[in-house]
Amino acid sequence: MSAQRPVAVVTGASGGVGRGIALACGAAGWEVWVAARRADASAAVAAEVTAAGGLGRWRQCDVTDQGAVSGLVAEVARVSGRLDALVHNATSALSAQSKPAAEISVPELADHVAVALRALRMLAMAAHPLLRASHGSLLVTTSEAGFEGKWRLPAYAAVKAAQRGLAATLAREWGPDGIRVNCVGPLADSPAMSRAFAGDPAMRDRVLGRSPLGRLGDPVTDIGPVVEFLLSPRARFVTGQTLMIDGGSCPIT
């Protein structure tokens, strides 16, 4: 990168996988903007980033709001002067909702689309000029659900598949601008996973029973460092890919 700290924005970083990504980037010396709806939790994660060796900043942001997204990117440009990486990790608050496809309402589906897909498009378009200037990287946290579908998680599976389609297209369109676009499919211990297990007690056995390693990943030590690698120049020839970080649960490439 340069003598200046590389700068990353991570959405949905106030906990879970997003927090793990933010802390791993911090430990590698990044300046990390924690962008989430929960102000207190975002500020706390930003402080953790600084304690890990990086520079933590935060901004309260609802990624479904075009004004909030534009304001986030504008503040990053004003304060940090650059953007090297954008990670869209935020998911709908309904992601852990367990019900069959026939029972998903149109408003519920719209919420998934707004957070996972429409927000991805808004963030990408807003960040494109900064990422082009830095030859930076866009990364999306998707899921094995987007490959396979998931029993009783139809809306979540649908938008995760759609994210991969958009990311693959952007990788092709933005490659000439020097921007890399990738996805990761983490299987990690997180508040969302805990809620999903609580809503469907049999899910834990189904999920862990598929994993050769027999456990969920740790967001900080298992997921975050892989994402930081993909964001960094060490992965400068990797684009248009989805890397599963799931202990072998879904061996799809």
C-alpha cells in the first residue's frame, strides 16, 4: 500500500463477523471505519481496533438509506483522504428468521433485499471513485446458503445468491479500473448464528454435523485474517472469487 495506513470501511461491524474483520484489519495496521446502526457498539469496536494496533473510527449508518451511505463515504474521503477497501457485511435483522418460503411476506423479503443487495449496490457506486483512485478492493460476506439454499431460510439464501451475482459482475466491470471484487462465505460463531440456533434448535446439529472440523469459526482469529488477506495487496491477483471460510462445511469453489 503506502506509508500511510490503508483505509477500510466495514458495514455491520458492531459485532459478530464484522467485528472480527475490523479487528483483524486493525491488527494488520489498517485504519478501519466501523459503520453500523448501533452507535455505542460501533464506538466500542472502533476503540478495539485502535487497541489492536490500527486506527479505529466509526460512523452510525443505516445502509438502506442512500443519504446515510453517501454521507459515510463523503466523511471517509474528508477525514481519511482515501479508501482502500470496502467490506459489505451488514445483513437484515431478519436473517435468523426461520420459516418456510410460503410464509415469507413481501415486506420481509424486501427488508432482506434492502440490506443485502440494494445497500451493496449503493455502497459500491458511492465508493467506486475512491476505490478506483487507490486500486482498492470490494468484498462481500455472503453465505453457503447462496450456493445451496437453506431449509427455512429462503429469503436469506436468495439475497446471498444475488450478492454473488452482483459481485462477480462488478469484478468484470471494475477490473479495468484496478478494483478487485470478491466474496467470502464464513461459518462463524456470531449473535446472528446464535439467534438462528435458538429459533431452530435442530439447526446446530445440522450445521456442525456437516463440518469436518466440527466447530464454528471464530470471527477474530478464523474469519478476519482471511478477509484482511483478500483486501490487501498480497491478494492483488485475486478477483471475482468466492472463498468459503467454513471449516469445509460447503466445499464449493
